[in-house]
Amino acid sequence: MDAASALSRGALDVIFNDPDKASKLFPVPVLQCLQVKQMAPSAQGGDRFRLVMSDGQHYVQTMLATQANHVVHDNKLVRGCIARIKQYTPNNLKGKNILVILDIEVIESLGVQEKIGEPFAVDSKPAAQEGAIAGGDFYGVKKEESKTQPQQFQQQQQQSMPSRPANHASSNIYPIEGLSPFAHKWTIKARVTSKSDIKTWHKATGEGKLFSVNLLDESGEIKATGFNDQCDAFYDRLQEGSVYYISTPCRVALAKKQFSNLTNDYELTFERDTVIEKAEDQTNVPQVRFNFCSIQELQSVEKDNTVDVIGVLKEVGEVGDITSKKDGRPFQKRELTLVDDTGFSVRVTIWGKSANSFDAPPESVVAFKGTKVSDFGGKSLSLLSSGTMTVDPDIPDAHRLKGWYDSAGRNDTFATHQNMASMGNATGRKEDLKTISQVKDENLGMDDQAYYTIKATIVFVKQENFCYPACLSQGCNKKVTQMPDGTWHCEKCAISHEKPEYRYILSLNVADHTSHQWLSCFDDSGRQIVGRTADEMMELKENDDNKFMAAFEEANCKKFTFRCRAKMDNFGEAQRIRYQVMTVTPLDFKSEGTKLDELIKQYENSSL
């Protein structure tokens, strides 16, 4: 069979104008790809592609669902190829027909062809010659006038266009990926992957409450929110992990990305007559979908983005009480430390009930979906209220990490990567390795702040004033003052805490083979150097002075790679350069040996 005869001629006209017959006449339409164009990335990241597909008689603009992106990434879906559309859903957006492709298979045996036929836009009449596409035209930018009358257009917008899965032609279940404000009658079958607590608000204009759920099917995810009466009606009905049919009326609107950890451009709002029914079949909907970012890769993720991360639980902090700066309400937080086989660690903060009920032991594998990236004082993560946390999930990534940790990772040392990406941008140059004498001889920091890297050994750590009491409010970290009643007051937040969180401000002397230098370190670097939190060190200082001094002694003679900033500071009436540690990484002696071997070879070759 040649490519031209393989096309499902007339399929697009039937799909959009007689959808009830489409599943019978064209269960798996075969179309030609006339254009592939990458769309501008969304704030949440991820590639999106716009296509133009033709059946030889008509063409239509098409959106490729993200789960089908692999056909583009693998260079299979290209201009001129022939493909089977295995699952799709038609939509009408502002009077324009759009086909959302959920599953596509390129027929590689038919090769890449020139444009077959002279297709017209599916909503145009063949007699309108201006609707024809010339071979060199840019598909999707062609100017065309709709021939549909206003009344017909309104009816067309309101028409239900159900999904047509190839293997279930009678289904009227919409895929989540196909939902839009212009598809007014639909039913989705989705699993509740997370459910928030009920949140209340009190304003001068009134008060109310809400809750939200994340819904998942095989095509994608979407957030749904219930306010007030809908909160009362649906909160107990929707249970995390269960599968439901959800049917219109249910409002679809543009997503407020700042309140969601999902990449969907839309979100749902439950209405008074929204229909929610528990599905009898609970098995054929995915449990959860992760898109993991390794801990090392976090250094290239921008602040405020959301990521999924998985790692081995190295440390579990105690629950701390925090007061909200917005409304003064107390809530709880707990800090966890995750590591993975990239050799990096990251601090993850969990909140509220998750913090209180967390009982996973160290060395468990924990997967987080929907964590927000922060770069305050170094890269760290915070689990959003819409995010989820799974301990020891039965997935390949978890099994791989468990095997790695049991065989080798338990005895590894791990690096942090606070601000590594931003520092590279700030310097505008590579992280040149220098000796301490070079730093001094080049007067780094004298005229402007400068960044540099040294490999050095710690020879002394000052034990006096090694930390300060900090505010517990999220994102604050300002110094707090102890009051006569025993509480700790933060002037910035204007609130008091029962206890502070101690944070490192270490001063240490390091040396290499050329000289020595005093460096200042903040909390993340201090944890890496001392191997304990500042809270733990304060407890030792108060209860066991010998162990306190021994802990600092253990830091001496350790070798690290220090990424530092040199900057002129004022100390009273004098000016002097201050050297601050931005990141600290244990030396990898194997890689260092390899580098030395290369240097020796270069020297020997240059001497010949």
C-alpha cells in the first residue's frame, strides 16, 4: 500500500462534524503530518508541540499530548510522515477546530512524503480557493474566514465531542489532557492522587473555605477545587487513592500556577450540580505519575519551580513549631535530608499533618511529587500542600536507589550545591581553581566581588560564637532575642517563638601547600563540615562539653573543595576583604588522582 491510499480521506470532516459516526467509520484514522512546531515552554517547564495533520482532503491544527512527545524526541514524527492516530479528542477553541492527539504511531514503512493532495481547513468549503494551502505556506498561520454562521458557531461550541479511544470506541470518557473551557459536556475517569486539608479564610468582605484534589488518568493530571458548599458536599466523598467519574457541570479555567504543582494549563472548579461517582473498576487508572529530577540536577533548576524528587532518607529532623507571618497561625514543620546516587544531598521541608505524622525510619526511600525549589541559603525543597510523599514506593527508581545505598551509598559522603548555578552566572566565567596564595596575590575582592575555588584542609575551627538563634518562620532566618518570659522574639516578623532554630556562622582557617586563609561559613556549609546541625551542637555544648569540643576536633584535617566569594566589607572604620564559603564538597580522591595523572602526562609530553 502506498502512502496516498493509506490516508483516511474524509476522516477529519467526520470527526468534527459527525463525531458519533467517527468511531465506527474511522476508529484509528491515518493522517499525514504537514508541520511540527515546538511551542513556547510554560512556567512549569516541559515541551509542548503543535502539529498540522491532513487526511489528504482536509487539514487541522493539532496539539500533541505530553505523554506522546517521545515520537518527536525520537525524530519519528517529522514533516511528511504518515501516522496512525490511536487516541484523540476533538475540541473547538474560539471557533477553531483543534485535535488533541493522546496516542500516535508513526508508520515508518511508508517513509516521508511530499504533501499529499491539496487539503483545505476542515471547517472551510472546498470551493473557497483562498482556503487551499500552497506547498510553501506556513501551516497554522494561514488567514482564513470561517463560513459558519453565528448561531451555528454557538451550537458547535456547545456540542459535546467525546474522546475516541481506538480500543474502546463506545467510550464517552474524556481524557484529562483534552479538557478545555470550550468542551462543555464531558466525563473524566480519574484517580485522586492527593487531597488537601480544608482551608478557611476570613476577610472584611466575608469568609469561606476550600479544598483541592489532584486528579490523574493515563493522559495527564489536573487540579480540582471545591469552595464552601462544594467543600461540604465533596470533601468526605473524594478519598485519596480512589477512582471516580466526574461529570459536568464543572468549570474549566486557566490554572493558577502559583498554587499548583501540576503542568496542566487548566484546572477544575466543582459546581453545585457537578456529578461525582465512585468507579467500580479501580484498577485501570495509574496510581501516580512521577517526573523525577536527580538531586544533582537541582543545581540547574530555577527558584520557585516545582519538581519531583526521590532519594534515600539520610536524616530526620524534629518537628518544629512556626507561626505564619500572614495571619499569626501556628503550624508545624520537619526537615528531612535526602541523598541519591549522584553524590548530592538536599534538605526537604514538610509541613502540617505530614510533619507531625511522619514516621519513616532513616534509610527508607522516599518519593516526593510537587516540591518547590528554594535557593535561600542554598538549594532546598519544600513540599507543597498539593504535593504527595510516598515511602518505599514499588517503582524501579526506588529499587535502584535501595540497592545502591545498601551496597555502597551508606558509607559515601554527600555534597550540597547551594547556589552553584547562580554563582556561575554571576562570575561570567568558569570556576577556576586557584591556590590560596593566588587568591591573595591577585587581590580578589578588592575592586569587586569575585568567586573562586580552592582545595584546602581545615586546620582550625573557632568554637566561640559558632551559631546564632534564628527565627522559625518560613524564609526568615533572622536573629531572635530571648525575652524575660523565656520566649524568643523576631523583630522582623513581630512574633515570638518558644524556642529558636540555631544556625551556623562558622569561622575556620584552611590551608593548602601555598598559604592559609580565614573563611566564614553559613548553615548549609557548616552542616557539611561539622556533620551535625547547629541545634545538635548547642545541645552538646549545654550538656557535654567534652563531646562538644571533640565534634569540632573531628572537623580538623578534613580536606574539601571550597567555592568561595571574596568581597570588601567594612569592619568598624577599617575595610578588609571577607572570604565567604558558598559551597563545600568533600574531595573525590579517585578523580583527583586521575587529574594529577593527566597533569604528569602533559608535563612529560611537553618535556620531550
